[in-house]
Amino acid sequence: MRKTNIKAPFIAPHVTICLVKGNADGAWMIGDVLVGVWTRQWACLCLGLFTCIAAQAASAADCLGHPDALGTSRTLVVDPREHPRIGTMQYAQTLPLGDHEVVLTFDDGPLPRYSNQILDILASQCVKATFFIIGRMAQAYPQGVRKLSDAGHSIGTHSQDHPLSMNRMSLERAKQEIDDGIASTAAALGDPTMLAPFFRIPGLLRAEGVEDYLASRGIQIWSADFPADDWRHVSSSRVYDLAMMRLEAKGKGILLLHDIQARTVAALPRILHELKARGYRIVHVVPATLQNPGTPTEPQQWQLHPTSETVAISHWPKIPNFVYADAGTLPAPALSDSGWHDGQLIPLAEPFDRARPLARGVVPLPREAPWPRQSPPPLDGAATALPVPAPSIFEIQEKERATTQTAAPSAHHAEQKVRTELQTD
């Protein structure tokens, strides 16, 4: 089998022309047209389709007049109904990209003064991107929308007026913004089939009702994986630094830019040059159709960094849920069985009645625990009653009291004698 690449100054988007020489009866297959007598149809058809796919990937890297260009490495076909929300800045899923793969997106255009320069820069590198169009911009510059489409880029929508309030406006008002933006962009294109069912919420200000409405229409919501902050008042070098720094942090993903900013125009050539220097590849995203089904993927590919099967934690067993044979509990003391009053513990004979109000300062405390306490066994022959104190312990002897009474006058007499002597002196 021999493959022949056909180079042309322009190839319509999503159309691949390849020539496959069959080894049976000298038949040729050109695109979807079969010429000549074809034998072993199924085998040759599979080989032909495989060769067309390979030719498409090869032609994406060819850039006429720019042999050192970055190019577009592949085209990713997605089904919006299967994955209605993408972009890890807000959602759990993102595009199924490989390591060092980047998808370029531009918002808010077209604005001819800057959008045309963006188009020229992308064309010089044979790079395909996705543009999210504002409806009123499409009405003002319909030829700008057609230029984007004619260059082979994907065209999505970005509302009619770019309101930064879709997260709090009424659902009817949000629907009108969405529908009017789609209608304006489709009218500018002249062919509604050229409009991709991709939508980016202005300011990424999401709302559940808006998301549900877009999903019901089969429209895929695009957030992003990292921005370059080119809508802020920063320098073009800062835009470049943020784009590359955030891309390096994630390793792949959707880059959010704007084609209405002079700083973006100035930063874009350096970004594309650095992407190629660091080994990054550009992926072009298009919607699935009946004639162009979605690219086969696995569920974990729609995660930015899926857990690898080689990671040990994915093989560790989970802790089992134990079932105890006896789940009974011992009785616990209740706080209502005792009281605390004036700094002293007052045991209550009966459980505390919650319906009866407590005296001020009384705090209910638990009574003695209902379970038995351990005590030493009684000795053989020991008395069963405690000893009683003898009455003599509490008696006061009369002799001692008499001595005390006698001694008291003597002490008084001595005191009077000392006082008289002092007065005499």
C-alpha cells in the first residue's frame, strides 16, 4: 500500500483527501469515491480508512511556507450531549487531551482591528482554534465571523451582549441572551450548520438554570483550564508569563484568551513559539455529526489528571465495614440523678424530675451508677454492726472545771496588783 500526500494552499475544514493504492486489481480510493474494480472490500476499506486518518494527522503538521511552524497536531471530535460541561476551572471534566496538548480559545470578538491580526498569527503557524462570538459583535462585523469560519476555526457563541450577571438574572432573560447570541452569529455565518454547539458563559459566571437550559439544547458549556488574564490591565509580557506558567503547572488543557485585546496580539506570537520550543502540541476541537462521529475516548481521559493504574493507592484494599455480633451498650449514669447546691454534692434519692423546676444554683448530677461495685469479702466471725462510741468520751470532768474557775480570780488579783504598782511609780 502506498500513501500520497496532496498539498494544497487551502483544504476545507474537516475534509481529508488521500489516495490509497490497493493491491487487488489496481483499484484506487479517492476520499469516499471508489474507482475501478474492488476485491476484498472490507479489508481494503479498513486499510484505506486507517491511511486517511494517518494522512490527516500528517497534513495537520504541514504549514506551507512555514516549515518550522507549530501546526495543529490533531482534530478532536466531541459529542456535546455526552459531555455537556468541560473545563477544570469550574467543572470536574475537561477535554480528553494527552500530555502537552493545548486547545486555544478566544472570546469576545470579532473586532477587526485585533481579530484580523490574531487570524494572521494563527495562519502563520497553521494553528486552529475555537472562537466564542458575541452576538452584537457578529451583527456589527459579520464579515469578521465569516473570516474565522473560512480559515477553518470552530465558531461558538458567548451570549448576545456579554452580561456579567447570568448567575443572578432571571432564567428567561438568560435564555434570551443565549438564543439571541446564537441567532446573530448564525445569521452572520449565513449557514447555521457552520456554527458549533459550543457556549462559554460571560465571565464564567455559571448558574444551574443556565447550565440545564444549554444541556437541554445539546450545547456544550466551555469553561477553561487556565487563563492568561489578558482582559486585565497588564503588559503583554505578563500575559505570556501567566499563560506559560499556568500551562506548565497543569501540563495540558484549554487556554482562555481574547481576540479583542492589543496585549493578546502582542503576546500570541511568543506564546506559540514557546509552545513549540517546549514540545506542546495544538489540538483543534470540532463537534460530532452523523458523518463525523466523536473521537473514541475512555471516561478517565475526561479528567485533567486521572488516577493511573500503576499508582499503588489505586490497588490498596478499602477498610471493610465490620459487623459486631453484640452491639448492646451498658447503662450510663444520668445527670439528673444528683444535684449540686451551695458547693456541695447532694445525691438525690429518686431520679430528677425534669418537669419540676430546679432551685437557683442547683445543677443536676448523676446518682450512683446502677452497676454493682466491688467490695472486699467479709471476714469470718466479723461483727455485722459498727462499733458505737462510749458515753464517757463526751463527759466533762467536774474537777477540771473547778480548777479553771478557781484559777480565774487568782489571775485577776495579780493583774490588779501590777496595775497599782505602775500607778505608784
